[in-house]
Amino acid sequence: MSRLRTLLVHPDEDVDRIVGALEAADCDVTVVNHATVAMSRLAAGSFDCVVSEYDLPGDDGVQLAEAIRESSFDIPVVMFTATTDDSIPQAAFENGVDRFLRRNGNASIDRLVADITTMRRGAGATDAPQDVSEHEPTATEISRAVEEAPIGMSLSDPDLPDYPLVYVNDAWEDRTGYAAEEVLGRNPRLLQGPETDPETTAEIAEAIANEEPITVEIRNYRKDGTPFWNELTIAPIHDDEGSVAHYVGFQNDVTDRKTAERLAEERAEKIASERQALDRVLGRVNGLLSEISRILVEEDDAESISRGVCAEIADEPGYMGGWIGSVSPATGDLELTAASGIPVDAPTSYPISETPEAVQRAIEHDELQGCSAGSCPTGPLSPGEAGAPRLVVVPITYSERRYGILGVYSSEGNALDRRERMVCESVGKMIANGLHSVETTRILTTDRVVELCVRVTDPNCSLCEVADALDGRIEHLGTSRLDRESCELYFKTSSADVDLSLVDALPFIESSRSVTEDEDGHTIALTATKSPPFAALAEHGGVVVEASATASGADLTIEAPPEGQVRSLLDVLRSEYEGVELRSRSERESRDRSLSEFVAAVDERLTERQRVALKTAELNGYFEWPRPVDGSEIAETMGITRQTFHQHLRAAERKLVEAYVDP
């Protein structure tokens, strides 16, 4: 066998390994470095294949393959390249490359040699055929092969009326469940049934009438009525005179493949449907959420936000309209503050018992609820009353603070499905965040406040439990949240002798430490898993400015904006404690709100650990001169290293200065 003449187009680097491997496989290798030189060699000489790198000096292998194809050189091209660009293989195959191999070590060179060797076997002379004249099968052996073939085979006689079956093999009987004696003399159409395609049977009849072979996939039925897919080939068999002597049928059960194809088609249709639904949802997300974000940025009062959100919902394709309302603390009715796109004039109110169950469940469970026009009785706010297919009710909640609920009506049957309900939940959270921001800003900037003095006589109040353990009066100095489960509480007590072991015995106290001690008393820090509900009060617009307690009760002074709901603040406390009494309520000029704004600005910038480090340093007199304590002592009380304490403290000091310099 002659050597395979190979033109290797490759830069100089590392070409020796490729040449050596090809020559060891009995290839005659010619090496060139440039695509133009390769074209010249192809025009002047004769080669059996071309092996090319992609990256060539001043050119690339794809352009070389294209030039070879356009020059009508009938020669296979193999691209053997170290390039990792995933777009190159497709471009290579589109421009005439026959095989593409990544070069990534000795194993890849072995694959190249194996592929070229395969080309030689395909292109070169084949071995001479063996002499089988003494080994022809006998008629009996051929008959046995047909009888035992794994594919169903049958013969029909066109000389008899209705072309009956005159032979079936064992596989045919196994496939259909019919014994030979049951079907011989009958037309094969006995396998047809209610789901057999008439067009397919017509194609078979036409092919037989024209004495032509045909292959179809047809729905057939076994003897027991079980359907199966039959890949059926029918072909005429001619006698010595050229007349059709029989029709042979080859039967192959392809039910599993057809089932897999059907499942794949259904999956593809489902994916396409899911994609369309997702595109629809994303379109609404981009439109609705961006417009609501704009409203929350531009508007500075709750009424304008509510009206703007409802108007945007009504303008969004797929949605008919919406409303926003809240439960009145005075009447218990649902009061709508804004509505758009539906036959409701806001402000208006409805008894909650008359509203749809979805509205009632959303209020009761603080979870998204929905209903359709067919399943929801008509009445106020029902989708049927609004002329809409669906209604979704979304709570507007910021942490524990409930600002109300949002009702959204669809104008299309496929709107407000599972995906869009997730979008609606996001809308509810966005609105709640915006309303909370407006409320917080108003609290910080208002010139007047309502001051509430509240007495809590529940012995389970954490302030009372700490005071009882310390056997004296305590004053709450501050709270720092450490994580979702724990916080650090700072107290000042006038007791001369403080036994922290009694505090440590409380079930909600993880640890305690003394912060400062002077003639005025002790300042202590407690790491606790239960804290006073100050954060919950803040979410409802209340700020605890003073808090003190003895074993018999706790006294809280709470500030809130004049338009705030005093009842909601008391409800927060009553949900935690028994014996909550409002001692006094008065409206007055706010205290130094500029200071409050500054404190809020700093508090937003500090992390919990930075806040604890700053507070502990201040309580220990770290900022006095001369310092009564150093960083190591404070770090020890916090249970951290000196370096970590100074890291947190420096970061807190920097943020404090930044808030002062650039408010």
C-alpha cells in the first residue's frame, strides 16, 4: 500500500511532534508555514490530504479551506488546532473542513493519526474479496434465516382476491399476537383499527396498485387490541417473466421510538409555551415595575403613591385595573384610598364580610390570595362585578408593618397566572418599601410629634425581668442587633452592687458583661435572644425615646407623627404583653430633629459590630483623656481581639465623620 501524501500547514513551533507521529504511521509529510505556499504546493503536486492549524501567519485555516474548496481540489481537509474559540468549528465545517480536532496533548495527536489512517482505508485500494463460491447458502438455510429473522416478514399473493397473506414468519406472529393459521388467507388490513390513519392506508394502496415499494409508519393493533406503531415496508417481488409474484412485507415495531418522539414533541411544545408565558411576564415586569419604581422615587406622600400605582396597573396590557385599601381601625371596614380601571370610586369603604373571600383571606393571613370570576360570588370588588376574569389580592407589608392590600384585576384569561402572582408579590413589597420610606422621612422631618407615655405591668416583659434580676431600677440606653436571633442590650442601673450571675440565669440571656462602673452606678451589656419590641414600634412609626423599668413594671416614652395611628402602636405592645396602659397622650413641638436625622444617617451606615464597638467604647470612657481603659480591655469585654476591636472602631469613626462632613 502506498504512503499517504500529507500536506501539513503549520507554524514552525512544535511541528516536529506532529510530523514524527504522521511519519510513524507511514505518511509522506510535506510541511509549509503559510496558506499561500500551501495553495502553490497543491497546484504543483499531488496530495492525499491536508492537515492545517487555524492560526497561520497572516491568515487562518478556515480561509485556506475555503480557498481549497473554491479551487476544486478534491482533497480532504483536517483542521488540527490549539485554538479554543467555540465559534471556529462551525465556521470550519461551513467552509470545507472535513474533520475538526482540538490539539491538547499527545492523545490528540494519536487521534489525528487514527483519523488520517481511516481516510487512507477509505481512499486507497481495498483488499481483494474472498472466494465464497463453495459457501453459498442452501434453500433450506435461506428459508430458516427468513423464518428466524428478528424482523416480521410476510408474503401476500396478488393473484388471489384481496391479496391475502400466504406466509408469515415467527417474528410476525410475535409482533401481532396472531398465529399463522389465523391470518393466512386474510388481508393484512386486519391489523388496522380506529386510530389507523386513512391517508397512510391510501398511500399503501396506491403503491401496490403502481407495483412500487413503499415504507410507512402506521398505527396497527395486536390481536388483544393493544395498539403499536409499525414501520412497514412493502415491495413487489417479480418472477422470471417480470410479473409480480408476491408482495413482501417487513414489519418493525417502533412504538418506543414513536413514544419518545411524541414525548419530545410535547416537551418542546411545553417549553415553547413556557417561553411565551415567560416572555409575557418579563414584558410586564419591565414595564410595570419600572413605572412603579419611578412613582416611588418621585412621589412623597402615600395618597399620591397609591393613585399612581393603580393608574399604572390599569395602563399595563393584560391588566384591567386595581385598587389599594386598608382596614379602618375605627370601623373595621375595608377603606379604599385609590382605584383605577374598575367601576369603583375611591375613597370608599366596604364591610369586609361582603368582599370576596380572597380579600378576607389576604387580610386574615397576610398572604397573597386569588380567585376567578367563575369561582367567586358576585359582590363588591369581585372579579365578576368588575368584568374581569381574575382577581389577585396582595398584602402591602413591610416586616411587621401592614400598610394595606392591593387588588389587581386581569383583562386576559392567561394573565395573573403563577408567574405573574410572583410579580404581584414583588409589587406589593415595592409599594410597602416606598410607603415605609415616606413614613420614616416624615417622622424625621416633622416639626410636631405625638408623645405617648405607656406603662407595661406584665412581669414577662424583658425589661422587668432584667430589673428584677438586678433588684433595682434600670434605664435602657440602647439596643444593637447582632444577627437575626440575638441582640445586645445596654442598661444603666443605680444599684451599688450588681450580681451579673443572676442576670445570666434568665433564659433569654446568652451572656453579660460590665461596661462601666462609677459613683452613679453600673452600665452593663447583655447579649439576649429576646429584646423589647422597639424595632416593631419603629416599623409602625413610633420611636422609643426613653425606657426604664423595675420589677413591677416598665415605662416607655414613644414619639410618633401627629397623623400616626396610636392604636397600632399600642397593638404592637399588647401583642407582646399583658397589662399595657396608655398613661398620657400629648402633642408638642418635636425635639431636636436635626439631631435625630443625624443619628439616623449614621445608624444606616454602621454595621452591627461597628455600632457595638462604638457604643462600648463610649460607655467605657474610651474617648476621654486620659483614657481610663485601653483597646485590649474593651476588646476583652466584647469577646474579640484587640485588632478586631480597633478595626471596627476605626470604621465606625470614619463613617461618623463622613456623616457629619457630608450629611
